[in-house]
Amino acid sequence: MKAAQLRELSPEELAQKLSGLKRELLDLRMAVAAGKLDKPHRILLARREAARVLTLINQQQERQASA
């Protein structure tokens, strides 16, 4: 999901998205440990998307604090 699409989400939806991404990262790490991960680049993609979501959450919080 691109940053422009993420900006359209509400704070609650962003929190849910972040929760889902953290769960996905956990599952991916467990698959690596079990030796069953076919596409290891998915870990990097999930981490990047989680970082995007966290950045948007922090930006929204800063806007609310300054307003």
C-alpha cells in the first residue's frame, strides 16, 4: 500500500494495519526459523510498510498536539 493510500485511513485503521503488519512479521520470522519461507524479501517489504504506517501515525499525533 502506498503512502498516499495510507494517508486516507483514519487513525484507528492505521493502528489496525500496524497490528496486522506486526503479526505478519512475527509469522514471517517464525517461517524463517522453521526454514519454510519461500520469499524472504517479504520480511523487508513488511518492515517498510510498518515504518510507513508508524510515520503517518506519528505525523497525525504531532498535528493534533500542535493544533
